Amino acid sequence: MKRLWIACAVLLGLAFLPVPQVTSQTDTAFTAVAQKVNRKIVKVFGAGGFRGLVSYGTGVFINKEGYFLTINSHILDTRDLRIHTYDGTRYHCEVVCREPELDMALCKIKWGARPGEIEDYFDIESALKREPLKAGTNILAFNNMFQLALRDDPVTVQRGVIAAYAPLYGRIGVFNAAYRGHVYVLDAITNNPGSAGGAVTTRKGELIGLIGKELRNELTNTWLNFAIPIHASTEAPDKDGKKIKVSVADMVRLKEEYRPVPPREIAKNTAYHGIVLVPNVVERTPPYVEEVIPGSPADKATPRLRADDLIVYVEGLPVPDINTFNNIMATYPAGSEIKLEVQRGDKLTSITLKLAAPPKSDEKK
């Protein structure tokens, strides 16, 4: 009986001993990587703060001279662009160049830092040479979402995987995306207010991309979490209409000598299709064809569009109403060949339509 009481006393005493916190090797490794990467991230502050536009974002240092990459946004439209570094130091900055086709911008510290003062930055040359990572690859994301970090506060860290590496087909009215190349689709809620320009890295802290802007599908009210790869490049027309290649590598290497492609002007790109839809009288009027103008691209389409056809898809994008159809079509310039899916009776019919330049008013009659 005495032994039983002694055993109970020992067990009772052990119950009140502090339980040691168990930290796995994986957690320790991630903590070390997060601390290292945090020193290369900058919190960006600029224009905004009204009408739902945030005035803060994120960027990444790419060299010791104080150059950093971020996403091209309204935040940069200011004469008082500032950043906070990991240790709380504040710098005034300036925009070096912006590339609307890549949705990226290169900035640098304007004053307050001596040349070569920045000690922690990403190896941009290695990042530019890195091959695209495959779906299923583990990643880390670093950003200043919701302005949780000020001065020397560390930025947020998220874990996730690459869900897909695929083209981003952004259209006005469905997705408001400037960049239309390949992106990393992420299985993590990364694209929040203030996150744009944040770093997406490998589990070792190697830079692979920048977190894009908030992107919402207006049809389903769902959000897309994605990052623009550092090796991103695309083709775009210059001021003379000639297609040229633009890349992040050119921005980084040319710096002040880089000449961006003029941004697309949607109004000038609006092409003629010759489709007359039913009157848009309710909030979401289905895009039924009321008339096809003789001699128009719709009249010459293969097969020909007909009255009472219901346009269901444009290039694979769902078209639930007339407004969506008009917004999508406005993004295609003259000469574009697009594919429509229309409901004719109880069947779906594929129609190939080649857009033309807008005719003069007397040519439409």
C-alpha cells in the first residue's frame, strides 16, 4: 500500500512538470530560411489609401546597389516612394523602369544609402537561369499582406505548392490581368492586399517569382493566387506595331536604359465583328444574336452566325451576359481569329470568326 501511495505521488508530481516544446527539424529549417529571406524583402509604401486602393506593397532586393523588383501598380505613381527594410531602415526610392506587358517594375533607393550598402539580396542571375518548376513543387511565399509589417517587423511567411504552371489568359471583364504569359498557380492564399511584389521561393529560399496582383473572376467571385516567374518573357507590339520580345532579364540588365513597350490601349484595339445582340434591357441579358450584318466578319464566319444563336463561350471563356461579351471582345485587335461556341437549338456549334478593322459609319449601312 505504501508503494502505491509513493507511485501516485511521483505520477502527480510529473503531471505538473513543464512539457518541453517539440520542434521538428523541418520547422527549424524553415525558420532559418525565413529569417534569411526576410532580410531581402522590402515593404513598399506609395500612392493609394483611398477608394479601396491600398498604399502599400512588397518588393525584393536584387543587388547591393539598392535595386529592387516589385509589381507594376498604382503604388508607384508618387514622388514619395518609400521602403522599409528588415532592420527598420527607411529609404526614399524612385522608379527606374516599368514594363506593363510583364506587370513588373524595377526601382532603386534614391538617397539615404551609400553605394553597396545593401548586404542581403537575391541572386538574380541564378534566378533568371532557373528552369520553370513543375506542379507539385513545394514553395514559400513572403509578403507584407494587410500591412502587417512596418519598420523592422518581419514579413509574413506561407507554405504551399505549385498547383500549375500555365498561361494566364486574363481578359477585361473576366480577369483584369495585364500579364498574359505563364504563371505559377499557387496552392496557398498569397494574393492579398499588400502582397503584390512579394517573393515566391523554393524551400531553400531561392527566388522563383513575384506574387501578382489580386485577381478576381467577376463571374464566380473567386480569386486566383499566382506568381509571375522571374524568367518571364513575352512578345508585344511596339509603337510602330512591330512585335518585340520583352523580359525581366532585360529590365534587370539594362536598368535605366530599358525602354518599355507602350501599354495597350483597349479602345484602339476594339475590332469589328458585325454581331448585333438583342437589347441589353436587364442586368444580365443573355448574349442572343438578333442580327448578323451582311458582309461583316460574322457573316463570313465558318460556319455563319445566325439570328437566335446564343453565344456561350469566347475562346473558352464563359459568356453569361452581353456586358461580359462586349468586354471580352474589346481586348482583341483587328485581325484576331477567335473561336466562339454558340448554342443553336439543342446543340453547341463551334464558329471561327476573324475580326476586322472598325468600318466607317457609311460602310456599316
